[in-house]
Amino acid sequence: MAREVRKGNCHYCGYLCGFDVTVEDGRIVDVKPDPTRYPYSPTVAARCRRWRMNLDDLDAPDRLNFPMKRVGARGSGRFERVSWDEALDDIAARLRALREEFGGRTLASAIGGPHATYWPLHRFMSQFGSPNNMGIGQICWNPRIWMDAVTFGWPTESELGDNTRAMMLWATNPAESDNSLFWTQIRAKHNAGVPLVVVDCRKSKTALAADVHLMPWPGTDAVLALSLIHVVLQEGLFDRDFVERWCTGFEGLRAHVAPYTPDEAQRVTGVPADDIRRAARIYATNGPALLLSGRGIDQLGPNTEPTVRALCLLRAITGNVDRPGSCYVNERSGFRQEAHMERPDLFARDERAFQLNPTRLQSYAGYDLVNGQTERFGRTLPERYLTSAHPGLVMRAMRDGTPYPVRALLVMGANPVLTYANTQLVLDALASLDLCVVADYRMTPTAQLADYALPVAAAFERPTCQIHGGVADYAYGGAAAIRPLHERRTDYEILRGLALRLGMGAEWPAATLEDEYDVLFEPAGLTFQQFAEQGIYAPQPTYRKHEAPGADGAPVGFATPSGKVELASSLLEQLGGSRYPQPVLEAVAHADLAHGMVALVTGARFQPYWASSYFQNAEFRAWRPFPRVHMASATAQALGLAEGDWARISNERGAAVLKVAYEDMPLGVASAEYGWWLPETPAGAPGYSGALVSNVNLLTDNELSACEPLIGTWTYNGLEVFVEKVACPGEFAAVEENEESK
Ligand SMILES: Nc1nc2c(c(=O)[nH]1)N[C@H]1C(S)=C(S)[C@@H](COP(=O)(O)OP(=O)(O)OC[C@H]3O[C@@H](n4cnc5c(=O)[nH]c(N)nc54)[C@H](O)[C@@H]3O)O[C@H]1N2
Ligand SMILES: Nc1nc2c(c(=O)[nH]1)N[C@H]1C(S)=C(S)[C@@H](COP(=O)(O)OP(=O)(O)OC[C@H]3O[C@@H](n4cnc5c(=O)[nH]c(N)nc54)[C@H](O)[C@@H]3O)O[C@H]1N2
Ligand code: SF4
Ligand SMILES: [Mo]
């Protein structure tokens, strides 16, 4: 028997850790962390519970192995196996007919967390003639990219270095969300005496480790951030030299933050004024300092833009910009940028006007304005991701046919029934389509609503390569260890198969994803094979690039209209936004415990699951069997609940049932997990494998008028909902009984 050890990469989170894969006759028989490749650390391998899944998952009975075509009514969950030719011929023919009738814009696409390579999908959308690619950008990552870009001229990368002297983590919980090295490194630094400030509206695992934990009322973070700036300015703790030489709008900022005293901030946020002063001093007097923000503030509706931007200003006035040990402005990538791989040139410019997306920054208008600046430094922002259409409008166009009919959808690497806002809207929208194609590993609740569920090759069966949209100069990944099992294919091959059938093959010359990766790495002087040997491409970053002389001998500065860090943003003002961050207090959720109402945040990450993924894993389910809603014991008491009770959380849109667990957070606040479904329960309507029992997105919404107007951010954190005690839902009764008898 031929036995051989090959290289492969895990893909159960974004780190793509390197593995040694033992292969026997084309099948994987063993996997072990590869100590020679990125980002190996014995702690990662020991802490991560997911990587062992790699072996079982290859042949798991619930994996999709063949193209499946719907045979029952839509949503019935009844499918039959068909050949790839039959599936792709039919999909292409139906797409062609729909385009003839309604135009290319009638096709939408949906992506999710950064698991996959999205430029092939976006290239397909450009060629097909649709501007309606949707994603999760409005509430994940894009706010940070946009605010960095308007403030510093390009996205920045937080950096933890040997010389880092203070750390501030804002609305991010790497202790649960980050399986890799980062959290281990933060803890090591902290143990070595580097102070850690955590800002989180609850006592997360990360907050438990902090020297100072600021616990604001959800959604009031912009006020808190402005107050920190207030203290830094008032106490003269700012970096005078950096501000004078490299920032615009400093005096205006001083006036702007004058009202945000620590006392005023305490009144609005609930954080003690003395803690605000302490945190500001720790951050500002211990440079270089790291400040990293996370999804907690990316999902605050109208308060996302001012919060994320205020944190850019805090970094700027303390000189923590392009400085080792704090953050650096990313270089232009040495490999081909995503913007080039996705081929925006194939998309007819006239069609842009039809995009379902009236936002001002996260739109073609905003993209052109900001990219016009960054292009001066040869850096192109990923176009499709940063201009993605607004799901609130696209889903309604599917359901209602207005402003024009959206009749077809391609879903790749997403499970919108669990993860997009307003589940009922998603169900109605998907149910009304003429053609819905879902490519996934499993028959997810979203796939259950499809006309075709297509089997996708997963880790070890395909090459991997994470390029972060090409906004940074680093990439990691590796080669496939084996050929895809059964009839699984890569997303690339699926899209190429469709493109060929639609007469668009000229732009897909490479037969495989590996060949396309060769094209991607060409400018870096690497083949994909060479890249894969190392598993990482990461040239040493450079710092203080703004001081480097340009062609005329003068420093090049920053890629903003003024050439400086814009404390007062000329670009946001041009787009009808505010020069300085403006908190929107009307959008903050209130609680009214006497009437059973709390302010709910949703989606705080927890192990071992990932969004809607891994709920099929029996071991994981035995460890974490119940969906939980956390709250302080005093809140529970006021609501007539105790730890372990089941709570029905509801609003005008719907209800979800979760189990109460105690955690320290402000009185009147609750935090619900997201992503829960029960793959072992029947597929198809009405239950969609338990997707409608504990799914908090039954409560959320992305209706445009409630969204932030520049980026289009909706609210996952800060919903006014009612909570009441209920009996254990039938779906959980057996597990509950079992747990109780233990
Ligand atoms: N209420 C609430 N909702 C949220 C959030 C929240 O905090 N609260 N967070 C939001 C955020 S930040 C995100 S990123 C999203 C995540 O939302 P999603 O990305 O929709 O969630 P996942 O469970 O990661 O779903 C990914 C699906 O893609 C499949 N998949 C994985 N890799 C591939 C691949 O390479 N190709 C294909 N074709 N399929 C693949 C998986 O099997 C899985 O079914 O959820 C968002 N929704
Ligand atoms: N285990 C696991 N890991 C994951 C994922 C997963 O689903 N599961 N998803 C991946 C994805 S797609 C992403 S985007 C990243 C996200 O990773 P993180 O950015 O670390 O996101 P969360 O873990 O949700 O942490 C957000 C924190 O913000 C807090 N928060 C919520 N609202 C507010 C508020 O208004 N103010 C303040 N100050 N805090 C608030 C929450 O309590 C929570 O602790 O994680 C990735 N890693
Ligand atoms: S950290 Fe992520 S990529 Fe690495 S082994 Fe764990 S799940 Fe896989
Ligand atoms: Mo995300």
C-alpha cells in the first residue's frame, strides 16, 4: 500500500494551520499539526478542539458528495442525485433565460465569513452583469477598512511586538474567537507585566484577564471613545510631534470632544469616570500601544461608523500609527490584488446604477472617492467586497419584486437562514426565487431551500490561500493533500463550469484553482507551489512610511486628500457624513425590566462552534449542548428567571428560545449566542433542521432606514426584546433530561 506524508491545511477557522497528512491510496488516514509551518505553536495545537474533525469530516455521512437537485416543492428538503453536467447545464440555461428577461442584475450572490476564496464568485458576477453581490461586510471588517482608509489612507494592521507596552482590546474576545497565536501572545505579554485594558459590555473571558475592564452599556462606545480622547487631550498625554507634523483638524477635535468629559461619559455609558481616566492614561502613556477592535462595535447600526472612527483618532493622537509594536499601514500587496483577480473591468459601468445599495461610502461612489486617494500609492481596494449590495434591499427585492425582480441567487460559503439579519425575510426571499443554488459542505438550512445543493471540496481536498482581500501584504495557505473525494469540486471549478456554459470562458483560462494561484503570486516572483512549501508569504513590514521621500524629495505622507492623518475627515464630509465622530444616542437600546424588556446583544463568539458551523459534531454538542443567553443574576431575578431556565426572547419579528446562564454585565443587558440549528432533526419546512428554534436572527433586521447611512451597518448588538420563562423546547428535552440525570 502506498503510504505517504503530504502537506495540507486545516480550514476550520481563518488561520489555515499547516498539517502533516498521511495519505494511503488516495485517502487520508492521519493528520498531525506540522511543526515546521505557519502558524504552528504547541499551544495552538493543544487548545484547538477543531482540527481533529479534519479526519472524520472527509467521509462524514452528512457531507454533500454529489450535486443534488430539488425534486419536491421548494423547501421540502427532497433532493435527488444528478450528474455535474446535468446540474450545470440546467443552472446555466436558467440563468441565461432569467438574464434575457430581467437583465444581469436579477442574479444576486451571498457570501459569509472569510472561509473561502471569493474573487472567483465576484468575477462571475461581473461577467454575468450583476452588481448585486451581498456579503457580511457591512457588519464584519468593512467598517474598520473604511475608517482606516479615510483616516490614514489605507487599512492598517494591529501589531503586537516585543516593544508593545500597553494593550487595549475593544469589543473583541480573542479568548473565544481566536484559536490561534494572538490570544496566547496577549496572555504572555500580560504575564510579563504589560497592562491590558478590555472594553466589553460583558465580563467576557478576555475581560476576566484585564487590568482594567470598561463595561459600557451596549452601543454607547462612541461616547466612551470620545471621552478617552478628551482625557488624553486634557491631560496633555498626546504625541505632540506626530499631531503637529502629521495630523489635520487637531484644534477642531479638541473642541469636538470638550463635552465628552469622563463624568458625562459615565452618565451615558455607565462606566465609572475614574476607570475612564485610568484606561486613557494606560493607553496613552505606554507607547507603543496596541488597540484592536472587534465585531462588537462593527454591529452597532448607526453607532458603528462614529465608534470605529473615534478609535482611529485615539490611535492617531497618541502616535500609534505605522509604528512598531502598535500598528502599521499595510503595504501594497506583492501578489496580485483581489481587485485584479475579481476583474471589475468585465462589469459594464452603466450597470452600477442598478445596484441595490443606496449607502454613500460602501458603494461605488464611496469606493471611487476613497480609492482615488489610495491609487496614488498604487494600492487598490477590493472592489466587490467593499461595494457589496445591501442585503436589506436585495432580500426585499427577491420577496417583493421591487424596485426590480431579483429572481436568482448563488450562495457560497454562507448560511443566511442562520446568519443574515431577519430570518423570516430570508426564508420568504429564498422561497420566492426562480433559481437558488447553494454550494456547501452540508445540507444546511439554506441549502434545504435551494434548487441545487452543490458539493464543495473542503480542507485537504483543495488548495487554500487567504489573502485578506489583498489589503495587506501577507498571505498564507497551502496545497491540496488529496484530490476531492466523491464528486466534490472547488468553488472555482463550479463557477468556471457555469462560465464556460454561458459563453464566458475566455476569462477563465486556468482549469484549476492552483493555476489561478500561480497567476496571483506571479508579481511576487513565486509559483503557488513555492508559496505552499512555506505556507506563508509575509515580507517584513516597514514603518513610518509617510516620512519616506517622494519623487520631489518631500515626505510622501498619507494617501488622504491632505496627505496627513485626517482627524477631521474631508472624505466623510464630502460624502455627507461628519468630519468628527457623532454618536447617535437615539439608536441605543433601552431596558425596562418591570415590563420584561432587556437590551440584547447577539453573536458573541464561543467555542467550539463557529457561526452556524460544527453543530453536527456529536462531541461538541455533548460539551456545549444548549444555546445560551447570558445575563447578570440580578437581571434574571428581575425577570423571574434563574440559571438553567429556558427563556423565550421575542420582539415584533419573532422569537428564539435559549437557556439562561449567568455572566456579569450591566443590569438590563443580555447576550445571546447565535448560529444554533440542530442538523439531526428533519430537513425542510417547516423546521429546517431546527433552524427556527434558537436562532437569534429571527429577532434582528436590516431594514434600510434603521441602518447607518454611510456603510449600511445594521444592528446585531443592542436590540430591545422581551424575555419570559418557558418550558424546555421539545428539541432539547431529551438532552436536558440526560444532563439533569448526570
Ligand atoms: N445575530 C448575529 N448574526 C451574525 C453575527 C453576529 O454577531 N450576530 N455575525 C456576523 C458575522 S461577523 C459573520 S462573518 C457571519 C457568518 O455567517 P456565515 O458565513 O453565513 O456562517 P457560517 O456558519 O460560517 O457559514 C458558512 C457556510 O459556508 C460553508 N463553507 C465553509 N467553507 C466553504 C467554502 O470554501 N466554500 C463553500 N461553498 N462553502 C463553505 C460552511 O459549511 C457553512 O455552511 O454571521 C453574521 N451574523
Ligand atoms: N468560536 C468562534 N470563533 C469565531 C467565530 C465564531 O462564530 N465562533 N466567528 C469568526 C468571525 S466571522 C468573526 S467576525 C470574529 C469576531 O471575533 P470578535 O471580534 O472577537 O467577536 P466576538 O467574539 O463576538 O466579540 C465581540 C465582543 O463584543 C462585545 N460586545 C457586543 N456589543 C458590544 C457593545 O455594544 N460594546 C462593547 N464594548 N462590546 C460589545 C461582546 O460581548 C463580545 O464579547 O470571530 C471569528 N471567530
Ligand atoms: S486554529 Fe483554526 S486552522 Fe488551526 S487547527 Fe484550529 S481550527 Fe484549524
Ligand atoms: Mo465575521
